[in-house]
Amino acid sequence: MIIIRFPDSASSQKLQNLSGKQKEIYNELDNSLTMFEYDTTFQLLFEINLRENIIDAALKLKEASVAFTSFKYSRFNPVYWTKVPTGYLLNSNVLPSDAINDIYENGQEYAFECSTAMVVIFYKAVLDSIRLPDFNYLFRGLLVWNWNYDPDLAIITLEGNEFIPGDVVYFMNPDFDKPIWRGENAVVLGNGLYYGHGIGIGTAEEMIKALNTLRKNGSTTSAFMLQQHSRLNFKYLSQFAK
């Protein structure tokens, strides 16, 4: 359910003209049993736009030729990033926006696992949704790996299975063969589809089926989707909107 405390006519008109993926996101928010509260209609529009950009960033990462691997064998373009014990640190002489865009423009220079992919997708979507100077100010000194992220990215993880396109869910694989396949983080694309780096695009059943091929020999314990989801703090980020 959507609740807007101070709606305005101009933004309300934009809501009526939504189409495609944005209309789908609006309907999912409005039909949810969860209460989505906004101070203004603009905040709602920003969330819809950013959620669409998350989906777009996920699809573009799929096409970017980024390899899937563990930290031991990972790589980031050294022009922009330096490997440290806890991840990849932004070089002091480059802008965060340039470094994030490089992952998409030169994907063959990169190799990482699925949780890092989710954070990269979030950064790219935010970059495409807020003012460039604000992005470069907020995210200076980036450290990227696994679920390491800047506090200003403001990721929130909630229990429950009522997720919206643009959220991130997790498919757990209890009897994994190799640690890198203990599970798969995936972006909710809408229409029953998910994107996970290392597996690709598929339904929940297809994600689980793929993980089940990566279990220990003889295991009969199926992978499953955790009843939780992660999302950005859209209301906080809306103050930096373009």
C-alpha cells in the first residue's frame, strides 16, 4: 500500500502517466501488504526510477563480460582500484563515478562473486539516479567486495517474502560443494525473473535448480530462497536526486 502525506498535482500527473517497468513497480508497491510511506509524491517517483535503474544496471552487468570467481582469483582494473586484504579500494586519483562506470565499460578487466555484483549494481543505479557531484562526494574512498559498502548507500535488509522489483534476494545452498556456491544473491527483475551473477537470468525454480547442480555428491537437501530481501534507503537517497 502506498501512502503519500503531501501529494502535489504535478507529480501526481506523472504517476498517472507511468508505463512499462515503472508502472509494474508502482503496482507492486501499491498492491503490497507492506505500507510504503512517502512525504511527497516526488519521493515515490524517485524510488520507482531508482528501482528501474537497479534492474537496468543488473541487465547491463550481465552483458558486461565480468567473470565470476572468488576473492583469491578476483581482479579489478588497476587503473581505478587497488586490491587490499578486505576488498578493492578506490585509487585516490580517480572519481568514484568513473570507477563504477569502468566496470560496465571494461567488464573483461573484472572478476568477482555475486554479492559484490549486487553492490556494484546498486552503485551503478544510484550513479544514474542522483547528481554526479553528490555521487562523487558521498562515495569517495570506496571499498568494494562482498557486502562491504559505503554507509551512504544505505542498504536495508528486511525479513519477509513481499519483495518488489529492484530488491535483492538470496537463494541459499546448504549442501554446497565449493564455498563460492553456498548461495546466490539475485536482483528481482519482475515478472517472476531474477538476475544472479554467475547463474544469469531465471525464475526462482531455475535458480534453485542451478544451485542444486552445485551441491556435494549425494546431497538431497535442496537450495531454497531465504525469506528476506535487501533494498536501498530510497527516501534518504531522494534528497540527492537529479
